[in-house]
Amino acid sequence: MQTFCTIITADFMPYAKALCSSLKEYGNGRLEIMVIDNNNLIASDNYAIYHLQDIENDKLFSEIQKKYAHTNADHFRWSLKPVFISFLLKKGFEKVIYVDPDMFFVSDYSFLFQQLDSASVILTPHWRNADPLANEDNFISLFKDGLYNAGFIGASQKGLKAILWWAEVCHYKMERNLVKGFFDDQRYLDVMPVMFESTEIVRHQGCNLSYWNMTTCKREIVNGQVMINKLFEPVFIHFTKETVLNISNRNDYLLKPFLDKYEKALKAEGVELNNLWKDFNRAKYKTLFYKTKHAIRLRTRIKRFLFLIAEKF
């Protein structure tokens, strides 16, 4: 069995079920779901359900609950990621991969668990553009948001120490503060490859596809199939609001068949993708300014042109 886990509020259960259906289609994955605000949801053959009382004896959970549960629901949920992962590892699961509930798998993912045979922790890079002249905003986000995406992290038994450290620092500080270098639970992941032996980076660029890696992880058609940088098959997509918007507006149109499949999976659970996303989509991309900026990236193209001129002198 390949163990995945996620944390949701009860209203996100249809998304967790859609995620679960994709895990079953492309592997032997079973989803362990922590529901933080409802004790009435029950398990099925394809997924397990946990509630807060299942981890209430964890001392760090108690401290996190006191600090965040009644002040910031997002901070509480995000800080529970490492607590839940460590709970499952202590429970006896050999390998655990946490994924955000808005992810969806589109091909075989068994190699991720194979990587955990040698790795203590595995992380997926954002793969943002590292060329400031090509996409300055994306480049700056490397240092502002972090190198790795906290919507995915895998750990084996020997990664328990790293996961417990992550839980402790999430308890210490959960905020976005550019001056101090904090970005929720995410910037802490930058430290892991340095501080914890056998932390490995997932270099398969078909993993964690989203709006932030549209240019670096180039989507292309190779022999009639969508490929990433001509080498990598898409494995899973992080369907954030911005990801959905960019696919819907044809900015990332080669991922449209996968979005269609995701929408179908959600519809089977009685959910239509949030119409507000589509309304925002139409309003945002309707303006002439945005269309012009997006089509030619005027600012960065001018900078590149001036840079090339300067090189000649």
C-alpha cells in the first residue's frame, strides 16, 4: 500500500475524494484524511478518516491548537501537516506522502515511493524561472515564497526527525513576513536539504505542475502526448485557483484535458469548480492592460533588450 495523507475542512471532502480517485487510477495509493472540523465523516475502503481527538495526546499538537486554532484557521491547518505526518509514521506507516487536497494525479506515481527507499524526505521544487530578465516576478518569488512547495512532502521512517523539526518551527512562527523571511510553513522547507541528511529533491518536472512553473516546466506535445520539457510525463497537477484560471484562459492550455478530467471527478462528487474563479478569470483577463502585459511581457522584454544593448558596450 502506498500511503498518502491530506488535511481538510469538511466542505473540502469532495476534493479529497477526487484526489483519492486519481490515486486509485494510477497506483495503489490509499488516502489518510484528517478532518479538522467535523466528527461525522466516516472512512471507506479507499480512504481513512481521522479527527483531532486522534492526535490530541501529541504534546506539540496541544501547543499548536492553543496558539492557532482560535486565531487563524489556515495557520492551524497548515501547522498540522507535520504533526499528522509524524503521527502516521509513529503509527507504523513506513512511508507517507502529504499532498494538498487540490492536487490530482494523472499518471503513475510509484517512483515517488521508490525514491523514499533511500531518502528520508522528498521535496518538490516550485521550478520558478531563475532568469530575472525573462520573468522578474517569478524570479523574486524564489526568494520570497521559497524553493519548495509545501503542498507536497514525503517522508520515510528515517525522516521523522526532520518532520518533527518542521512541526516545532511551524509552532514557533506561522506568518508571512518578507523582512524576516517567513512564508507560512513553506520557507522552512528550504532548510531541510542542508540540515537533514538524505533529504532529496524530486527532479521529475512532471510533478506539482502549477501556474508558477509554466515557463520553466514547458508544456509541449510530443508524439501526440503532453510532455514537460520534452522529457517528463505529467504526474500530478496542483489545481490552485491561479492554475485553473491560467488553463481556462489558454495561458496554460495544454493542461486543459487534465482540468477537464479533474472537473469530471469533482462533478461525480456533486461539486462544480467554483464559479467565482471563472468570474474572477473573466474580469481579470478582460482588461486591455492585462492582455497586453501578458501577451508580450512588455516590462521584461524591454529590460532584456536594454541588457543586450549594454553588453555590446
